Amino acid sequence: MFRLKLLRLAEARLRAPALPSRPDPGHVAMLKQGAAAWNAWRRALPGVTPNLAHVDFRTSSADLRGANLIGANLYKAFLQTDLSGADLRLAFLRQANLPSISLRGADLTRSSLYMARLKRTDLTGATLIGADLRGALLEGTKLTRADISGATIYGVSVWDVKTDGLRQTNLVITPPQQPSITVDSLEVAQFTYLLLRNKSLRDVIDTISQKGVLILGRFTPERKAVLDAIRDTLRVLGFVPMMFDFERPKQRDFTETIKTLAGLSRFIIADITNPKSSPLELQATMPDYMIPFVPIIQEDEEPFSMFLDLKQKYGAWVLDVLEYDSAQGLVEVFEPAIVAPALQMAEALLKKKTEQIRKRHVKDYSRLPGQGS
């Protein structure tokens, strides 16, 4: 029965939060006595809903660890005290300010944190299942091993949040009055909502996936001239060139970066002339993406030793190496030698990706010659 009452109260607050009054002086005085006295008072008067709206605890030294704040009205409260392990189920924390405080292990199940400021708040191991986080500010917030499953996060602002071990399934990214759309990640939530609401962003992504061309190579002076010529020619032809320099310092996310760019590309052009860097740059794209790969090389040069292995393994989407004598010579045959075969291969790969799986049956072999009557 108590659980049903909590559920109904949470739903009512999510639909139309009541305007809270000023704090009850008696309730504030009781809270300042600390968690032990406060919890005893709550047990003695379980029917009383604590009214702590607008309470300012910036100067209070009360120990509120483990405090029973179930259903408490903390509208626009400014809490700067330790609330580790506190029970804040169904608490009304609308527009509350909770900067840099500890809510480690606290239970905020179905609490209302609408427009709350959680800047550098420590919510490690906290439970926020079904919480209303619409418009909340999460900046530097620690959500390590917390659980926000089923939370409503429409309009949430997420910056530099610590999410190691965070449970975040079924996050609702739409307002209560609209059909529910859920995702399983705060980062994906923000991106998905942008896609749904921003036609320009959708158009940009569609343009990149249809017209994007990743250009790989080395930015040495002689090679950079060739890459610039390729980029300029692609622009003239209506493509969106993206250049990647092999010689830039390798970082931990190098492979992820090149894979991200490859996934946005219609085809890839790589100048493999005299590569001093490891062939791993090419291995980051060839094995994982069925994307037309156009290798080019300065005449009188030879591909690196591992290129033959890559070509043999992934030749279905790797064109033959195209030799060129100069940037100008390459540009003059750019469409027939690079663009046309790359797009033709892209169409062939698309058909291959969508073809039906062929099946066999043991009955097909039951009456083969030599198998008896």
C-alpha cells in the first residue's frame, strides 16, 4: 500500500508539481538537530510531510547522513551538508541547489530534481530510479555506480559527468505529455534528442554519410600538396572532404577517431606513398568497415610490405592501387579513376549488405548420385 501511495504521488508531481510554501520553522529547527533526532521525529509523526522549501543549509553544521527525508518538500532549497545514505524517496527537490555535497548511497527513487543544480555533487552509488531530472544541471557530477534507470531526463544538461558503472537503462528523453522515447545512455540521450528536434543536424549527418570522403595521408610538404589537391577537387564535385594526418601524435583514442570518421564516409582515399607510420592506421578501417578504399601512390614507389596482405583479405572493398605522377595528373583523371569506381563499388557493397541469407537443407543431399536409392 505504501509503495502504491509513493507511486501515485510521484506521478502527480511529474504531471503538475504543486507550488510549495515557505519552510516550516519547526521542521527546519528539527532538521538542524541532526539525523538521529530528525528520524525519531519522523517515526513519531509518520503522517507529516516535512516542509523545507527554500531552506538554506549553507551555514548549518547538522549531520544529515542517513536522514529520513521521504517525500520532503525541498523546493529551491540550498543544501550544503552531508546527505550520504539519506532516504530522499519522492523528495521534492525542484530547483534545489546541491553543489559539491555528498549524496553517496542516498535513495532518490522517484524524487523530483526538476531544474536542480547538481554541480560537482557526489552521487556515487546513489539510487535515482524513476527520478525526474528534467532540465537538471549535471556538471562534474559523480554518478559512479549510481542507478538512474527509468529517469526522465528531457532537457538535462550533462558536462564532465563521471559515469563509471552507472546503470542508465530506459531513460526517457521526451516530456511527460508526449509519447515516451527511451535510450540507455545520457550521452546518447542528448544526441538523440538533437536529432529528433533539429532538422539541420539530421541534414548534416545525412549529407556527410552520402557525401563524406575520408582522406588519409602524411602532411609532409610534398605529400600535403597532393592531399590539398584531392580535397579541393572533392569540394568542386560536391563531396565533403575530411583529412586525417598520419603523422599527428598518437593518442589513446586514435583508433576510435579514425573509425568514427570512416563510418561517416562514402569512400576513403589513402595516399600510401612512403609511409613511415605503422600500417595499423589502415588496419583500423579496412577490417571493420565495408567502405570503398582507394589507395593511391606516387609512381616509382612501392606499397608498404603489409599492404598486400590487407588487399588479399579485404579486396572486396579495396580498389587496385592507383599510381600518379603529379597532383595535377591525378586531378585530371579524378572522376573516372577515383570517384566513378569508388561509387560503383559502394553500390555493389550496399547490395551485398542487404542480400538475403542463402539456406541449404539436408533433403537437398538425400538423393544425390551415389547416395543409394
